[in-house]
Amino acid sequence: MLTRFLKPRKVLSSLRSLTSTLNPNPNPNPKHILLIRTSPHHLFSSSWLSESGNTVIQWPSLPPPNPNPPPEPASPNQKALSLISNLFSNPSVTPGPVLHAELDRAGLKPDPALLLAVFERFGSSPKLLHSLFLWAQMRPAFRPGPKLFDAAVNALAKAREFDAAWKLVLDHVEGDGEGEEKQRLVSVGTFAIMIRRYARAGMSKLAIRTYEFARDYKSIVDSDSDVRLFEILMDSLCKEGSVKEASEYFFLRKELDISWVPSIRVYNIMLNGWFRTRKLKQGERLWAEMKKENVRPTVVTYGTLVEGYCRMRRVEKALEMVGEMTKEGIAPNAIVYNPIIDALAEAGRFKEAMGMLERFHVLEIGPTDSTYNSLVKGFCKAADLAGASKILKMMISRGFLPSPTTYNYFFRYFSRCGKVEEGMNLYTKMVKSGYTPDRLTYHLLVKMLCEEGRLDLAVQVSKEMRHNGFDMDLATSTMLIHLLCRMHRLEEAFAEFEDMIRRGIVPQYLTFQRMKAELKKRGMTEMAQKLCKLMSSVPYSANLPNTYVEDRENAYARRKSIIQKAKAFSDMLKDCKDPSEVRKSRSSSDNAVSSTNCVMEDIERKRNTDTGRGARELIYCCLIHALTKFIHCTVWSNDVCCSSFTRVCDAQLAAGIQSHAYLEGVTEDQYLRMEISFC
């Protein structure tokens, strides 16, 4: 457990172990809970969580995660699961013949439950999973079920191995002999997986083509399934931001088939898509068209509109929609009220949010766990842990169980503020109380620890992440590799990079470039060559962020170049007796240094007097001081912003002009707005 890694604390005491457990209300319906009314101001004026002058966090005693858990499905052979997990974690075991040989040597007999458990645990290792599935298919008595088959397709499509995924699908659709038995594995859900993965990858045309391909198999996709699959297509495209493509295909289908009547769900999906992408005019245009065509809205329609307006920070308009739906005889529910409370909390309007919560509370439906989560999120975003902890306590007292999502808002705050001890203590208490963190929890913890340079803790958390059934994904592995590089533990970084390739995860090109630069800098050329060979074995995009700096030598060369240009400019200023000469020579061309040299030569020819030298010396000193400060602030920037530099110069020059009254004949306007184009 991670408690042994935590340092003794001075500012924040260790969380107290659970001494008692709150019994959740057997009937969490708010109607049957005595509501103690209190004003929002009183509610958050004091708290049992950290405030100024009180540095001790006292988290509420957490109730059991679920007092009546649903019956679990038959568990797989744990010994076999452990053996396969060890093989997947072994860097020397590669997909294909090596893995197959190890599985044969172990004498394993695959069954769908066992393989499904492996797929759920190692979702970020598509190559290994595909190899395992192919090995199982070669066993004579093995018959995969539809759920396992879809898991295999999803693993491949998630890694964008679409060719391999389609081969798997087509082998079980177009086969003969055992065609009927094979075809049962391919379902509407299989095509839905492919559609969603194409949409996630930004391949909207291929998602549409997949839908049209699936419609040709009438034995799989009947009329009812067609409606459902079309809704999945629209939902996938809209959720991934391809609303324009979804809208075009929607209207094209309406045009080609005038007898086709779209379901209200399709309209709701498209409304949500326009609002999610903040296209207010298009959303309102679609809403007007729905009214024109007499499409009867549902509570979900109004909930979508309310959520959309709230997302656009137009809460008042959202409240108008609530009034409109009430007039239409549609009763608001949690779908309608939750976005309003979320938007008010997001905007820091906590008094109004709490008032809406109490108003919501007296209704028959009452608030949900999402309602309280929205308030927790708002308070955490506002850095008000006292308010967030009060909501957490209220949530528990009213019979709602906090979920990992609830606590992830606290972890987001701790990660953003670099509060390692607080975050790790909350994590420890969650685990001790029986709560299972989700993947996002681990991601936030690893992110926080990597940003704070706590390598030992980051490695330990990643181990616990794997132990609890969460495979290292791209984001987590990338953060860990970058931290290892910063700590100059390049062998471990290389091992993690190699393991990503082995599992079928393509590292980011930025990660590859940074590792290669560090290896070359340390003289580890052989390992750098191996790294290049590994990267060349997988398809990747060579795009880099604009802020990327290739190596420190290049950064040093850039700083040296800027200083040389500054010196040239200072020499020019010392000899310039007329500021208009500088303004006339401003150039927008890329070869600004050449332009500066021309100005200097011209000034040299005209230099015949020392008039005004004292003023120019002051300007020179002020600008060099400003430039030095600016270079210090932009050491790692790939672009030096001229306007930012001008603002720094303005401040420095203003101070110089105010403190030196002998600057006669030189106005502020002559110098304060000089643009240094070659920076």
C-alpha cells in the first residue's frame, strides 16, 4: 500500500482510519428523508474540511460502496488468469508464435469466460489480445461467444487496426460450410463497435460506409435493428464532433426516401451534437424545423435544449425552456434540472445552485447522484474544498453513495494544484474503505505525481493500477516515460517504450523525439538506434506541437542568436540620433537581421554628432534590461512574441523616462512603440 511512501506531514495530518460507517438510507428517495433546511451562506460558512487557520482535512466516514451488490457472473479460472496476466506483462513474450508457444507450454484450455476476463483487464494491449484470440480459435473444442467476439473486434478497432478487425468480421460473415454458426457471432453490436471506432478516429465517411454495408445483411440487420443502428451512427458522429457530416447524411437520406420518418431520438441526437460543438444557430435552426414539421418533442428533447443553453452559459434561456415545456404539459425531471445546477455551479453561482437543489428536492423525482456530483465539481473548480466537502457529506447523509466520479473531482483539484499529500491520502482512504478507483482516478494520480517529479510514487501507483485490472494506456505510459526521461532513468524509459510497442500501443512522436534527443545527449547511440528501429516498425504521425524544442543545444543556440540581435540593436540605438530612422527601417520580411544591418550602416555613415547620446544610452540600457527579462521568461518557447516583448519594453522605458528628466526632445511615443521585428 502507498501509505509507506507518504512522508510525515506538518501541514496536513494523515487521514483518520474508519472508526464507524454510515448506514446508507435503505430508501434513498428524498421524499422519505428529513430535510434540514439551511441557507447556502450558512451551509458553506464553516466546514470540517481545510480552511484558513485549520489545516486538517477530515473526510467523512465513507459508507460501503454497495450494500447489495448484484450477483457476479461465474468467475474465470483465477490460476489461468494469473498465468496469462504474467505472460502479458513479460517483456520477452511477443504476440504471435512466442505467445502461442508459451500458452501451449502452460497447458491452458481456453474458455470464453477466461478470455473475456483477460480482454477486460488488458484492453490497452490489442496485439496480445488478438494473438490470444487467434490461439484460442485454433483449439478444437473452443467456441467463442458473441460477447467475446465483440470484445476482440473492439480491441483491434480501438487500436485502429481496422484491417485486422474487418478480417475477423468478414471471416464470420462470408464463410461457408459453418456459415450459419459463424454468422451468429456477428451482430448489430459488432457493426456498432466499428461505427463508433471509426467516428472516434475521425473517419466519418468510413463510419457511414460501415452502416450502409451492415444494412445489406438482412439476416443480421432487420428493420428494427436498422433504426437502432442509424441512431448509433448519428450519435457516434455527433459525439465526436462530426455533426456537419451527420447532418448532411441525415438530410440526404430524407431527400432520397421521402417515406422515411426519422425518430425523435435522431432529432435529439443532432440537437445535442450542434450544442456540444457550440453551434447555437444551427441548433436553433434544427429546433425551428422540428416545430415546422410538427415533430413532437419529449422530455429528452427539452433536456437537450436546456443542457445546450447551459453549456453556452445561457442559463436564463434554459430556464425559459423549462417554462415552455411545462406549458406543453411535459414535467421536468433530472435530465432538465441537472444541467441547470451544473451550469450555475460551473459559473460559481453557488447560492442559486443550492436554491435550485432545494427546489429540485421537493419534487417527486428529487436530485440524483449526478446532481451532487455537479456541485462537487463546481466547488472543486472554484478551489473551495470546504464547499465540496459539505456537498459530499450532504450526499452521504441523504442516502447517495459517492462514486469514483465524485472523488475524481477532488483528484482533479489536487492534480491541478500539485497537492500530492492530500491526493494520496484521499486515495488511501478510498482503498481502505473498499472503494475501487477507476481508470481516470489512476490517470489523475499518475499525472499529478509525474508533474511533481515523484517518480517512486508514480511507479507504485502504476503497479497498483495494473494489479487492480487496469492496463497502462497511452496517456499513462506517456506521462511515465516523460518523467523517467526528466529523471535521466533512460533505461527504464526505453523499457516502457518497448513494452508499449509490444502491446500494440503506438507512442506519440513527441515522446519518441524527446527520448531520442536524451539518448544522443547521453552518448547512448546504440539504444537510440534501437529506439528508431522500434518506432519505424509501427505507423505514426510525425506532427509535433508548435511549442516543441528539439533539444537544449538548439534552445541555447536560439538564446545566443537573440542576444546577438539585441547587441546589434543596442549598438544601433547608441549611434542613432533620430528615432525616425529606426521607424523608417522597420521591415515585415523574414530577413529582419539583414534589414537591421542596413540601418546600422546608414547610421554609421550619418554619425557626425553626439547630440542626444545620453538619451539614447538610457533607451539602450532600458531595452537591454527588458530584453534580458523577456529572454528569461521565454527560454523554452519556440516563438518569441513581438507584442509581448513590446509590452515589457514599454514598462521598462516608462520607468526610465519618469526617473530621468534630462530626456528632453525625446518623446514617449518615439520610443515606446518601436517594434523589434527581428525578435
